Amino acid sequence: MYILLWQFRPKPGFEKEFESAYGPGGDWVRFFRNGDGYLGTKLLKETGSAFYITIDEWSSKEAYETFRSKHEARYRELDQQFEALTSSETHLGSFSLL
């Protein structure tokens, strides 16, 4: 399994829109569902703050990289579309399950 972790801070007042875009039924999940090897995304919110983590799970690094290379243009479109919702976005790392 290949896991990507991202940290986000939505801009004040945009939390609900952020949750809609990045949550279980959101645009990112619908996009990733087109990929062979996509296993799911979890959206976590820190209690008492506007700090979020996404956990994207793929069957393998190769599955993720193949999807990204085939759909890079759409990936960039979504990234630009939702950039206005966040004050920060940080890739925390990519991990393999041991």
C-alpha cells in the first residue's frame, strides 16, 4: 500500500467548501476513483481548529504514479480550482505500509 499525507489550513470562512471538495464525496475523491489501484481518501480535522489532514491510499506507488502521469492536466486543474480555499497546503510525505 502507498499512502500520501497532506496538511491543509482552509482560509477562514471556507471550511465547509474545503470539506466538500476534499471529503469523501468531493471532487478529489471522484477524480481519484478513476484510477486503477485507488483505495480511498480520509479527511481528518483537528479538534478545535481549522487544521486538516488528507490520507490518500493507493495499492502501490506505481498505481499512483501511473494515474498522475495519465491525468496530470486534470490534477493541475483541480489543484488550481481549490487553491483559493486554503491558506496553506503541505505535502507531509509519501509512505509505504510495512
